[in-house]
Amino acid sequence: MNNPIKWVRQRPTIELLAYLTMAMELNPLFQGIKIIRQSSATDVSVWTYIIIAMIGTIWFVYGRKIRSLPLIIGNSIKIVTSIFVILTIWWYR
């Protein structure tokens, strides 16, 4: 198993699972929606979402380097939704 990406691409079930788990990257979006509905972000830590965005950026760069579409797409979603939450926290505080 010299190339793990080639190994994953040869197994469509694993690649399908990788694409399905990308949907979990929408998680911060639900927090942003909750902040908007409650018009309050007093109980939400902005640092959590800053760290999530930073981690997503690192994984995005790694995904680009190894040309892994699930990593690129999933972490793009994570970065955008985390920035959305950061902006809603800033707006409602």
C-alpha cells in the first residue's frame, strides 16, 4: 500500500463513504442558523470556530497537495461554514 489515495480509489465503497462523510462538514452551519434564530451568540465560543477554520485550511491544503477531491470539497465546506458562524457571532454579540 504505497499510495493510499490509489488504494481508496480502487475501492468504490470507501470512496463513497468519504464523499458521504463530507456532508458532516455542514455541522457549523446549524450553529450559525441557531444564532440567527435566537439573535444571540452569547453562549458560543468564537475561538472554537476559528480553530475549526484553521484546521479545515490545513486539511484543504493537504487535500490539494495529494489531489483528494473528498478532502478538498469537505474542507472547503468546513471553512465556509466556520467563517459564516464567526461572522454571525461577531454580528450578534
